[in-house]
Amino acid sequence: MLFRNITLLDENFNVQENMYVGIKGDRIDYIGDIMPEEDYGEVYEGTGKLLMSGFFNSHAHTPMTLMRGYGESMSLHDWLNKRIFPFEAHLTGDDVYYATLLGIAESLRFGIVSTTDMYYFCDRIAEAFIASGAKANISRGITCFTDDDLKDIPAYRESKELYEQYNESGEGRIRIDMSLHAEYTSTPKIVAQLAELTKELGAQMHVHISETKEEHEGCKERHQGKTPVEYLNDLGLLDCKTTAAHCVYVEGRDFQILKEKGVTVASNPVSNLKLASGVCNVPRLLEEGINVAIGTDSVASNNSLNFIEEMKFFGLLHKERFKDPRLTTPRQTLYAGTRAGAIGQGREDTGILKKGYKADLIVLDITGPHMYPAHDLVNNLVYSASGSDVVLTMVDGKVLYREGEFLTIDMEKVRFETKRSIDRIVEALK
Amino acid sequence: MLFRNITLLDENFNVQENMYVGIKGDRIDYIGDIMPEEDYGEVYEGTGKLLMSGFFNSHAHTPMTLMRGYGESMSLHDWLNKRIFPFEAHLTGDDVYYATLLGIAESLRFGIVSTTDMYYFCDRIAEAFIASGAKANISRGITCFTDDDLKDIPAYRESKELYEQYNESGEGRIRIDMSLHAEYTSTPKIVAQLAELTKELGAQMHVHISETKEEHEGCKERHQGKTPVEYLNDLGLLDCKTTAAHCVYVEGRDFQILKEKGVTVASNPVSNLKLASGVCNVPRLLEEGINVAIGTDSVASNNSLNFIEEMKFFGLLHKERFKDPRLTTPRQTLYAGTRAGAIGQGREDTGILKKGYKADLIVLDITGPHMYPAHDLVNNLVYSASGSDVVLTMVDGKVLYREGEFLTIDMEKVRFETKRSIDRIVEALK
């Protein structure tokens, strides 16, 4: 495909107009301000459109689409124990497969090209992502409350099998990460063993850290005053290349450790508000030079995968919380939503528009009245755009979503199957 | 028009499916679950669509569309003094007319049927609203820093003339309110005189109250410990039917006064974040039984009029700030965005779907993957919907926006004229 006369966001997050971008195979083959000589196939007329990197959703539980809006305005305890856990207890692999496809469709519609996911029935999640053509780093969250050895824990064995079977599958679009669910759902023994085995495997790590005050303070009580970051680091976990979701309550030496260990922090602003968890100190993390990416968390606590909206929350919350409207610039936000996420997933060759990089791209319609005027289009992208301005989503050079159509997902089948899952589970819970 | 087989949000904010709604003139003439006998003209096929009240934007400065994204990541002082005030100094009536039309187009695209607006060149604002067919409560914010008499202040004379010329114009869609800009931009003498003359006129009042901590604490220093609410109330201002924008720092006896005086509080969550002002204690206001509505403020501090997005911010912020995920339910949010706004504007006959009420309605496409499943559609509307899901906006029974088309606004002309305004002003500021 050749994008003609299109506005684009270049690798330095600057806006360039009237550009040509040629895609060959799964790569960006040409970026220039003159028509290339090579024939790239379909010519996409770019007038009134913006081409940029797709979004990298750095923390999600995609199959939870089935629980969108299921139980609202409840305490966290009641919501988990009366709604989410009972619902999840009924899930089958088939449920998860179609629920994942539904979540991928929503992701593509909102310009997400790759997702860092943690859930279970991960083989089915992997199959759904492979079928859709989207990218994902998938992990099976490991929990353990007893004195078991890691190798005896089914979730670990699943993780290992998953890694062997699916890592680098789907022409490399699927990565399998290891995952410790969290400090408060594991034992020191498990953490240390998992760190060791993950390093041996060469896999990445995905873990929840300091999401709530209870978790953070509780950890300090349980472990001689150590914060979750300190505790997990002492056990070697952060020696793995790690994505740490949330980090709302990190403090003191935590910042230094996150920086030294090259941890990617996935901030989930909407979910952190909705569950009354708190606001992550992103400005401090950025100041320390830590790689900060953006996640949606699950739609059960969001309740959408509207990534542009998520970026607006991310871009605005810190200004108020830390009392300085200069904090978190639109360019910092866009970087967090794209390139920082790609780096966090270990995908160095994507997340920006650059010749030779993977063609994981989106096109936005920028002709709406809400996008005009554009004193600086980058400001409009973060603060004015609507999630639905995305009109095309391409992964590895293949168009997966275009103007309402999902080219790899049979939405009628997905609706039919997810409805059947929901009806069955809701009936069983009556 | 007859909406057929449509899902609707009824006057109690409950969802009803497969309904018929007939519009006659500017009113809702029929709501029922069977096909009416009467011929209402065009039949609108409602499958996959939701019909509900349009949104009431309860605090805005619509012509500031020209300054969207103009100056970001600056301190409030620099932003105002280096960007906004110098830009505004160059505005002409023609600039304001087309800038308002641009803002109305954006409003209609996002389902806003009526706007409570405060700015200057208000005659041109009124003309723009009249031409568009949308509703507005328009006011000229009065400021005074000297010992002048109110009647000698040009902004007051403008307000008075505006009231005489435009109140109830546009078949009643236009209301002219009086406006004190704020406590810190006026004198006690002016406040008392304006209160008196507004009551004589029978007009409503629109005022900024306790937007920032500086304003709130400064007022207490200036006026014997009185908060802005106490001070303005003591001078009689709140005896007028008042919309008070922001109220972020209201405290103590303020709640009781706001309740007793029947003040509508317009909360502007996005603007309050972006300018690092704070988070309004909406849960407490609601608990006291105060009418709380939602505003976008200007797009210079938002930067859009995406009302569904604004509702999501409104619906989520209080959960985190006041540490309780049960706070501000989706139904409270929807009420604030519709019926509470209509009441605040003095428009008792709109803001809900009810037979005999004005047909100020919107249609949303609810078939997107982000709107599925719908365990409770009201939850999805507030937390999952995208602003662009609005596909039709009707005011007083007339369709003003439909699937990308603005039926009363010449967008090409608006773009041409606003571009000319911006180019001229930006050039002059060089």
C-alpha cells in the first residue's frame, strides 16, 4: 500500500504534511515528500488523514470483555467477590477465545496494534490473536499461597508450555511472557524460583506492582518494611525484562530500582480512577528516565479500550494531582502510548514511523470539527481527538480494520458466541 | 419523524427496547411500544440505535474554538498572559460569529443540544446559535475593578440590550442570562447592583465560583473570611436563579447556601484537571440535594466538546478522589449531563424523553464492539461509549446533525472564515 498526500507523525513526533509512505511486506519501505518510483500496490488517498504508529496497550486482560459493565458502583470487595470471581469461575476455553476476539476487534477499532495481556486459558488467547493478525505479549498470571515448589504449580507448567508452543508464533507477532500475578498473591520462594526460571528461558516478566495502598503498605508489613518493588527486586524478579503494571504507590528507592533495572511501568489511569486506587506519579517516573507506557487494564474496570481517551486521562490527571499544568506534555503522552509500549514489549522495530520498521500503523480522520483548528496537531491528537477518529488499523503491513469493517474477524460469529457464553454464565449465577 | 424499533432511555433513565417515538413540531408527541396510528412523516429505523435526551453543556465559552490547543504545557499565568489574552485582544465580532458556529458544529456532532455560554460579542454568539437551530443561554461576563456604578459599565449595558433584543429569540431557543464573571474580578458594589437589576429583569445568573484555591482563599482574605459563595450570597447574587461554574473549593456552610438558594453547580472535570484547579466534591453536592450539571468549559482548556468523554471523567474522578468506587453512579452522571442541565438553564420542558416535552434528542449507534455486551446499557453509555457514537442530533424537533452532515451550518464557509481569523491574529501576534 502507498499512502499518498498524507499528514504523518514522524519518528520524532513532529507533524509532516503531504507525505508519501510505502509499505512492502510487513515493513515501512519508503517515507518521503515525493512520489516514490516503486509500485506499492493500492494507493490510499491521504488528504484529511493522519498516519502514525498504532497504539501499544501495555496492560490488559482482554477476555474480560464479557464482564464489561457487569457490576458497577460497588465496593472493590463486593465487585470482585459477588461479580467478577463468580463469573470467571464459569469461563471455558471457548468462552475466552471469542471474548478475546471481541476485545481484539475493539482494540483494532481504537487503533491498538499490540497488547500486553495477562489472563488464563492463554492458549486460546494466543489462538485468537493469531487468527486476528494483531500482536500480543501474552502471559498466564501465576499465583501461589502455599509452600509449593514453582514447578508443581499448574499455572507455571501452563506458562512454560505456552512459551514453548507459542512464543514467536504468528510470524513473530505473538510473544509469551512469564507472569507473577503480584507480591500479595505469591510466596518469596515462588518469586525467587520464577525469577530464576524466567531468566533461563530468556522470557520477559509481567507483574502487578503497588496498584493499591493496601497492597503497598501490606507488603511493607509482610516483608520487613520493603516495598513491592524492593521486595521483588531483592528476590531477583526485576532482573528479568519487566513490565510492571500500575506502580501507583511507588516511593523512595523504588524509582531508582525501576530505572536501574530498565523496568517499563504500564500506567492505567482510567482503571486506577474507577477502582479508586490512586494516581500514578508519572511525572516523577519520567523525570527519573523510566520507560512509562499506557495500559487500559480490563474493560471490566474501564470500560472500554478507547486508547485515545485513555491518553487524555493520562495526559491530564498528573497536572491536577501534582498541581502543575506543565506536567505530562502531549508529546510525552503520545510517546508513552506508542514507542514506550513497543519497547516495553521487546519490540524494538516498531512504535514509530521509520523506514525499515514494522508497519504497525493507524490512520485517523482529522477533518472533524473537534480537530479544527490545529495550532499543533500533536495537542489535538491527545486532547481533542475522539477514539473513533481511527479509520484504518494495519499490523505487520496488513489492514485489519478499515472504516467499520474487521477484515480478519467474523463479528457476527463473535457476537453469537459471546452472547451464548454470557447467557449461559448469567443463568448459572442466578 | 417517527423512530421505529428503537432502544430508548426513558424519563427515569431506564432502558426500554423496541419502542416507537413520534415527533410533532418541536415536541415529543408519542412514546409507546406499539406503532402509533398517526403519520409522523419520515420513519427512522432504530435497530441498533439508542434514543435519549441530548446533552446540556452547562458551562462553556464557545467562541474559544479558535484557541484550541493554542499554548499547552504552560503555567496558568503564562498561558493566560502570553497566549489567551493577547489572542482575545484581536477578536472581532465576525471572528466570534464563525468561531461560535464551529463550536456549535462540534457540539452537535457530540450530541449537545443546548449550551450555557459566557463570552463577549454576545450578539454575534446569539446570531450564530439562532442560525444553527441549537439552544443556548448566553451571557456577557461583567468585570469591574474600579468604583464605577454598574449602569456605567459597558458590559452591563451590552447585557441589558442583549436581554431586550435576544431573550426568547429563535422561537424561544435563546435565553439571555446576566453574568458576574467572578468575585475576584468585581467589587461589592457591582455585585449588589447586578443582583438587584437581574432580579428586576427576571433573568438568570451565570457566575464562576471557587474554581481555584487562590480565588477561594483570596476571597476569604479580601472579605472577612467569607467564601465566594457566602460573599456573593450576602450581596444577594444567589437570590437570582444561578448557575455557578466550578465550585471546586466550596466548603462548610457553602453547601447549605447552594442548596437553599437552588443554585445549579456546573462541574467542569476536564478543564479543572487541565488547568490543575482541582476536583469538585460532586458526591457531597449530590448528597446535599444540589442540582449538579456538567460543563466542558472552553476548548482552550479541554480541548474538545466531546460530552460523553466529559461524562466519563465526571463519573470516574470522584471515585478516586474520595476513595470510594461506589460514588457517582452512571445514572447520576447521565442525569447531570441531561436533565440537571436543562433545569439549570430554566428549561423545564426538556432534558428527558417524555411525551409533551421538547424534542431535544440524540441517537447513538450502539453496535460498536466497545458497546458489547450490555449487561446494563446505562453503564456502557457513561463508561464505554465514544463521543462519536452520536449519529443524529435533533433540537426542537429539527434534525441539525446526521451522520457527518450539518444541516444548518455551512462547514466550508466556517472553515474558510475561521482560518482567515486565525491567520490574521497569529500574524498580528508575531
